[in-house]
Amino acid sequence: MLKTILLWGTVAGLIVGSILFGTTVTMADDPPPMAVGMVLGYTSMLIALSAIFVGVKRYRDYDRGGVIRFWPAFGMGLGISLVAGVFYVLAWEAALAVTGMDYMGEYAKHVVEERKAAGASAAELAKVAAEMESFRVQYDKPLFRMPMTFTEIFPVGVLVSLITAALLRKPDFLPRKRVA
């Protein structure tokens, strides 16, 4: 099981990490709007984390004789998500190092502009700006930033793992085709 987790976690991690690194580096000078970036990011996560389904299915079909219970399948999905998450964090750290981008500074400006557009008072804007500055200072620390980055991808992995385990616990769901 560990071999399968490492293999498919690496596959998922390389996919999502290369997309994250590639898009961040190529769009660093002219980033898309936050909403577009989020759609691109979460879409790439879902594509990459489809490796959870493939990995658990192959394990069920080839190593377990076509049967796997919910909890082992779910645990395997979480393991694949964990490995992929490590690759994701490393790709983000590499992208920040290569581009020198001040992501949190840009995000803070975006949040303040959103509040301003929503009609927040000057006092509220000052409070939000101070909170965002405090958060930006924390985000500059790798031991704060890395777990924050991990929490972007891991919940998606949990969701994909739940769906995968629920589907693949049924032996008659996409059974392995036997070659005669």
C-alpha cells in the first residue's frame, strides 16, 4: 500500500506542482484576477488529485483481488493527498523564490479594495489594513506559510478521497476487466 501511496502521490504532486510553478512563474509580472487564479488553482488540484481514484482503484483491482473496504480506501486517499500536498508546498516555495513575488502584499491590497468597494468606513478599512499587514508579516515566515499552503490542497484531497472510497468500496463499481 505504501508503494502505491508514494507512486500516485508523486504523480499527483508533480502534476499540481508543475502547474502551480509554471503558471506562477509565467504570470508573475501580470497575474490574473484573484477569482481566475482560484479557478485555475482548484481545477488543477482536482485534475491532479484524480490520481487518488486511479491509485486506489489499481490497488483494489490488482493487489486486493477487486475488494477494498471504505476506511482503507479513504486512508490510502489521504496518504496520496499528503504526498501531493508536500509537492504542492514545495512548488509554491520554489515559485516564490524564483519570482520574488509578494503574494500576501497583493492579497492584502485586494482584500482592502474589496472592503472599500463594499462601502466600508475609513475606520473599518484601517482595521482591515492593520490585520492584513499583521497577516503579511506572519506569512513571510516559512513555518507559517508552508502549513497555510498545505491547507489549500489537503481539503480537496479529503473530498476526493471520500468520494473515491465511497465508490470503490463497491466491488461491482468499475470492476477490473479480466483478460481471457
